[in-house]
Amino acid sequence: MSTAELKSHLHKLIVETEDMDILQKVQAYFAVLKTQKTDWWEMISESEKRTVKQGLKELREGKGIPHTEVKKKVAKLLGR
């Protein structure tokens, strides 16, 4: 689901409810979320965490590809 689709769905849910209690809770929750300093690590899935950990392990083992090499490959793929 894209960001635009999610926003549209949330908007629809809010517009369709007449329950003031629900609306106030959503508003309060939103306020809390916007003021919290959340670490991105806490927001990603377990699968994404495993992928990051695997990538870091590979880097420690010398299996990484230098950024300059990646840039060259991307430029070649894009025909630049």
C-alpha cells in the first residue's frame, strides 16, 4: 500500500465515523506520535532487521561493494 493509498484509507475511516471518543483518541495518538523521537530501528519489521544485520555481517567479513563501484554499475545500467 502506498502512502497516498494509506492516507486516503485513513481519511475515509475518519470521515465515516461519528464516534467522538474514537476521533479524540486518534487525535491524541497522532499528537503523541508526532512529538516522540522514535528510532527507525524500532519501526522496521523483523525481516528488515534480519536483512540489515546480515548486511552488516557481510561487511565485517569483507563482502561489501564500495560505494564508487555501485555508482559505476548504476550509471552503466542507466546508460550514463
